[in-house]
Amino acid sequence: MTDSTGSKLSAFASQWLAQGCGNVDGDVHFGVVLLSVSADGALAPAAVWPASANPNPVVMEAVEKAVSERAVQERHHEVVVAGAAQLRCVLAFPLMIDGHVHGAAAIDIEPGQVQSLDAVRRSFAWHLHALEAMVRRAMGTSSDRLNTVLNLVATGLHHKRFQTAATAVMTELAAILKCERVSIGFVQNGHAKLVALSHSAGFGEKANLIRGIGTCMDEAIDQQATVVYPPIDKRAMQVTRYHAELLRSSGEGAVCSIPFATGEAIIGAITFEQPARAYFDSETLRLCEYATLLLGPLLDVRRKDDRSLFSKALDSARVTIQQLIGPHHTGLKLAVTSIVFLVLFFTFMTGEYRVTADATLEGAVQRAIAVPISGFVAEANIRAGDVVKEGDVLFTLDDRDLRLERLKWVGQRSQHRREYSEALAARERARVNILNAQIEQADAQVALVEEQLLRTQVIAPFDGFVVSGDLSQSLGAPLERGEVVFELAPLDDYRIVLEVDERDIGFVALQQPGELALTGVPGRSLPIRVDRITPIAAAAEGRNFFEVEASLQDASLPTSLRPGMQGVGKVLVGERKLAWIWTHKIIEWWRMFIWSWWP
């Protein structure tokens, strides 16, 4: 609470106490009002009635009791006057504002009737509201203003555009602090540039005034301190030349410029101008500083957000360049230097470009094992993944029907031979010829059945690996002649099928070398060579690719190789720039995308 505010409050308390003591039903001998007017919150007498009266100890004890207990105190005591005892009563009232004690009021009364004390208490308590309102107003001068300044933050955030928000905040700030004019500027190219002025959406016709306010802001920014003219402290050593010139040209009462910063850099200032015959006191100046510290950085954020993307990019580039050229920021400089070195390295250095594709190992020749005759599966001990030797039985068909068929034809042949002998003995030439033909037919049928019996056991034609097929779960199942049940591949002759993406097929040519890495043979790469390029594309899993066949060039192949193994193959194309190797796919995709959308 300032000295001027305390003086006004003491004068009001004196008038209030005189009026209150005069309106009480009874003889009031003493009255006192104590208020908290110091920074430490201690209570001190603000008014005494009558003015020449001395404090009564009983009254002061009641006041202390009321303040400590925060309740109305009533104390009766006797006073001897002219040899006669008088009964008096002390009523002490605490002055409560927002749950805190900010003062007290007490009277020493000789009531006309004892039963009228309740009426006196109610009357004085009602009268106390006027004093409470005055104290609340005096105390709330600074806090209410500060709360209003905080509300300005909401005003600054309410408007979408920076210029509108800054003008509204400056206008409201001028109204709150009762200033003639409030303006804000930001540092650009080493000088403060005014961006918003209170009560004015544009200030194109006020060039001299704008220039004068800008020089005042520069004066405060250069000194990195609040500059007030006329100065509050006459002993302060500050340069106020431009502030004095602005005051003379505008005819205002006082001017104050307060810089604000973000981090360690001052980014702008706010200038406050008081009307004629009005000056800044310490409390108002403190409120101006609070408002500047709160609103300056906030409006700076709004100003930066309101810029175009191009302006933001330019400012970001400018700040980065300043950090690179100026002192400090060692980490940033090292990072940029490393990036530049890497860019130059990848731009001028070359490396081997290899086309990468998914690879599958297959046998150079795959032999289909088909069912030689129709029949039922009797035995099947081989399945996919087994290694077989030449002559191993793959599966056996049930031969019981064939054996019965052979016995049938053998019996018929024996019967025909006996009849042939009888006809020959009887010299029946025609019958001999017929029986001879029947014997030959029986011989042919027996030979056919015996050949079919030999085919009931299907054997491996060469050493190899069973690529597909499994009859172990189909014992007794019928098989038709010509049905493929197994596929065999040799163990010593392979081919590699590469699925080359259509974007890379143009780099692949016959006889190009490469390398193959199989998942089943980790830690070893096998040399390969391109032998054939399929001219027809295939589609799978959402992409198009061409099948490229290659052969293994290593004489000593691992024994663990098996058809069906998968891995990754890389075909050596030639020397290319490292930057091209890493970026050509993205660039080509982008070119195709642009071309497809280009009208």
C-alpha cells in the first residue's frame, strides 16, 4: 500500500469513526480504528476518536483479542469519574477481508440501557461494512490491476491474427493503467519497429510520433533497463534524451519504456505514455513491468505464428546461419560440418552398384515320378525332403490282383497247350491253328502281367532330393496311371531363380556376375552368373517382377544345399556414384509420380 493510499485511507477512517460514534445509542467515550498499512502486515492506529484521546488499555486488549480470535469481543469494566463508578462496555470488531484480518475497530461506550448493547453491536457492525469496502478498494488497487493484466493474456490469445490481438491488448492495457497511449515494438535489423499502438488500427499518418516512440524503445533496449522520464529516482544514472524529446513533442505528462526478452536476447519493448500532469509512481511502474514481462513474450509467439511459411523458413535459416558464423554452438557447427562432409563424400565417391532380388534355389532338372499303373498304395517310406540313392524304392503298389491275373493266364495257357497236343495228334489242322493263336495270346498276357508286376515297385532313377510328394499318409489309397506323386532333383546341379523388380530389370544383362546368400547357409556367399532373363513379368504380393535364372559358379558347393532354399541374390552392375546408388529409386519414383499427375 503506497503512502498516498494510506493517507486517503486514514482520512476516510477518521470521518467514518466520527460518524459511527455519533450514531451509536449511548455515550461513546473512546473509539479507535487500526489498519494494516505496512508491508509486514502489522496493525497501526489509523483514526482515534476523540482526536485528542489517549488509547485505553482495556480497549487495546479487546482489540488484540478480536484480532487473534477473529471474532467480536465484548468486555465490561468500571471507571471512576468524579468519585463515582461508571459501568462501561468495550466492543471490538475485527476487519475481515477474504478470510484475512486487515484491521479492527473498537468503541468504549456507556450505554443508556444494558439491554441496548445488542442493538449497538448490530448498528456498529452494519456501519463497519463501509470501512471494509474502503479498505478492500484500497488494497485491491494493485491486485485487481494485476489480475486484469493477467486477463490480458486471454485477450491476446482470443484473437486469431497477431495485429488484431496486439492492438486490442495495447488498448486494454492503456485503459487499465489510465495511460494516454501504449505501444509495442519488436527488434528488427538492430532497431525497434513499432507494430501496434493503442486506440489505433493503423498509424501511417503518424510518422514523427512512430519514429519518436521507436527511438525511445531503442534507448531502453540499448540500456537493457526500464527508462522513465521524468525519473522517479533523481539519483538514477540513465540516458533519457529521446524520452525527453518525445515528451516535449507530444506534450504528455510522463513516458516509460520497458524492454522484454526471451531467454537471454531482448526482442522488443513496450512504451507507456501518461496524460498531462500525470506521472509514474513506483506501484504503477511495477505494474507496467509485470504487464510487459507477461505480454511481451506472449505477443512475440503470436507474431511468429502469424508469419507465412516462407518468412518462418527465412528466419529459421537466418538464425541457423548466425549460430554457425557467430561464437558458441560448437555442437551445431560440428554437426553441419559432418553433414557437409558426408554429402561431398557420397556425391563424388563411387561404389559397386548391385541389383538386389529375392532368390530361390532350385534343381537344374526336376524329374517327375508318375504312377506307372493304376493300383493301390501298399508301401510308401519316402516323403518330401528325403535324400534318395539311385535304385531306392520310392513306393510300392499292391500286386495281389496282378498275381491272380497272371495265374489265370498261366492256367489258360496250359489248357490251350494240352488241347493243342490233342488236336495235333488228331490232325485237326484248323483247330491246331486256332489253339496256337490262343497260346500266343496267353503268352502275351502273361508277359504283360509280369511287366506290370515289375512296375509295382517304383525306384529312384538317380541320386537326388525329393522336392515334393508324400504317400506315407495315403496307404491303401487308389492311384491312377500317369498321376505325378513325387518330384526329384539332383543334388549336384542347381539353378537360382531371382525375382528382379521391374524397376531394376533394365540393369541386368546376361553373363553378369553376382553373389547369393541363403538363409540356410549363413555366413557364406556363393558366386553366381546370370544365364537367362525371362521376358515376361509376373505379379505377386502387389509388385511386378521378372524371373532371372542364374547358375552357381563355385565348384565346392556346401553339402547342406537343398532345393527350395531361399535367400537374397545381388547382381553386380558396375560402378556408380554413391549418392545415385542411395537415391535413384526415390528420384525415379518421384519423377513417375509427377509425370502421372502432370496435365
